[in-house]
Amino acid sequence: MIYPTRRAVLLAASGALVALLTAALAADYWYLALAWPLAISVLIAVDAVRSKGGAGLELAIPSSAFVGEEREAEIGLTAGPDLRQAEIAFDRSPLIAMPDEGRVALDTARDGGTATVPMTMLRRGLARLETLWLRWPGPLGLVWRQREIARDDRIHILPDLRPTRRNGVRLFERYAIEGSIKQLIRGEGGDFDALVEFRTGMDRRSIDWKSSARATKLLARHYHGEKNNQICFAIDCGRQMSEPVAGMARVDHMIGAILLTGWLALRVGDRISLTAFDSRPRLTSGFFAGASAFSELQRLAAGVDYGTDETNFTFALTELNARLHRRSLVILFTEVTDRISARFLLSMLRLLIRTHLVLVVMLRNEELESLAAATPEHADDVARAITAGAILKERQEVVTELRRLGVDVLEAGHDEVAPRIAEAYLDIKRRDRL
């Protein structure tokens, strides 16, 4: 495909001025004005012929990336001796953001025909880049020669594993629930290990008086932390959770936290399951255990879609409660911004906490906090601050009511939510609250 550049259009348009000057100054020689467009046409034709040499393009893109991650596509351009610059345009994908909407200009004299394009992964899924457009000007800069290049590049955008890689081993070694430092926990949920001779400093409530009477010496019951606890991750994937926070949807921040906590839970011997819901349950898994089951958790997390419906807590949590036949830790990832949805959430949590331990996780709304704390300069700023303050007040009232019911509530920023949930889970294990 060949079409004129802006320079050619301006030169052709300036022919009108030449024609006017010729008609005003030498009307008898009006035909001389035709020389201008004829000369421009000849130059454009010559430029089109000389641009025929073309250019070759090599593109290397990552085959997979984490959501929220920035990766680079590498471009290599093989150009003829007369080619000094070229422009490349990428096919647009709703899952990927690129500067200048994916358009790249290459100066072969300065850049050597190579460039890197940053690609920010916005959402999970399979991003397809099926077409590239390459264009270059002729030596005179009067025509563009454009070529469409068909490709079949795919980028698998996966749930974010970076929090697990950064914090997993550190937290596991720090708490050492099952490792070189064995936790000796007594109480509900602890498994009986053995009878040992009572020693000074041991809890006197651990004494087994019947066994001590038979052995004629004090014997105490030795417990170790119970394995095989049930951890249920319930994630709200409705409309509010699909809204972006720091360039990534709330649900993706939560999935990163689920992967970290799930990795730890599988390592210490607990069983985990994953449930996703919006207006109705969208994904429901059974319980699975063992360190090798982490790949199954990754697969399930990748299947959590971005919902557009309002969340129906009654439907989802009733169905979840019916599936849990023994005491479990339910970690609920959600967002509450109004009293109506909060009322349904509270009524369902009253039912859940009769049997289960519930931890509700919400991201701090840093945008609202900044609006409420900003110094107003105009009347619109005052209105925004008042509205943001009212929403935050309602949200805090909901959090207070949840805590009054006995529900654990964790509010954290997007960059710290994953390690804080993992620490909360490990603290529950250490205190043997299950």
C-alpha cells in the first residue's frame, strides 16, 4: 500500500498559490502553473519507485507474563541503505497497554534498527497479537509504503505469583509451623501425640491424672498442631471487585494474596478450596491438599473471571455454608461500599460464624482517602471531600459491625495485602483458633 506523506500533501497544496501568482503576474502564461503539480507528481512517482526496497521485521515477545507485570517486546528491523526511519503499529489488545497505543518510530541511523516496547499486562487471559503494520517513507519523504504483517503471537497472562515468590519462603521459615522448630500447641484442634513425663514449666492442665495414677508418676499429654484443617478461599468477583486499583483490578490483587496463603497452607498440611461468585457462584472446587496441589490452585485462580454483575452475598454464602460440613477457616475477599449490600453480607456472616472462623479481607480505598484528606482549593474539591468522607464513614461502620459480630477484618493496601493475609493465617494457626 502506497499513500502520500504530509510533506507531499503540503507541496501539492502549495501549487494553488503558484497558480494564483502566475495568473496575477503573467496571465498570458497561465499554462506554466501546470508545471508545479506535474513536477510534484513526478517526484512522488520517483519516490514510490525508490522506496520499493522495503524492510524486514523481527519481533520477539514474551510467551507468558503475570498480570500487572511490565514486559518488553524486542523489535529488530532489517532495512535497505536508503531507509532512514520506519514506524511500527501493534494490533490492540484489551489485556495489554502499550505507550502511544502501540505505535513505535525507529530511526535506523540512530537506533540501529532495534527497539524495545514496554507492555503492561492489565488483565488475566490470552492476549492475541494477530497483525502488525510496518511503514517506511521514500528517500524524498513524499510517500509512505505500508505493509500489513499477519502474525499469531499469543501472551498467556497468568495470576500474579510475585508475592508468593517474594514472601512465601520467608514467612514459612519465620513461623516454622512444620520445620525444625515444631510448634507444641494444646487446645481445641490440637492432635494428641504422646504421654511424656511432666516437667517443671509445663502446663498443669496437660496432666493425665488417670495415666499418672497407673504409672505412679506424673504424666502429661503432649500435643502437636493439627494438620488437615480446611481453608476455604471465597472471592467476590463482581462489579466492584473488577474496578482497577493501581493499574490492576481488585480481584487480581486478591488472587495474588490467595496464591501466597494457599502455598503456605498446602506446605503446612492443610486442605484448601476456592470459590468465586458475583450474582451467583461462578467457580467452586473441592478441597485438595499436598504441596504438589499448588498447580491446581493456580489453574483455578486463572479461571476466576471479571464480573459485571452486582454481588449476591445471600446466594453465594448460603451455597458455601451448605458445602462445609466441618469447621473451616473461611477467608472472604470482597468490597463493601454501601449499606444495602453490607446488610446482606452481615446477615449471612451471622450464619457462617456459628460454625466457622471467618476472615474478611478488603483493600483500602486509597483514592477516597486521598480525596477526603486533600486540602480543597475549589468548590468542587469540597464536594468531593465531603462525598469521599461519607463513603469512608459508612465503610468504617460496616467494618465495626463485622468486628462486633466476632468476624476478623483485615484492611490493607494493594501492595501489602498478600503478606498480611498470610501472616493473619499463620497467626490463626499458631493460636490454634481452628
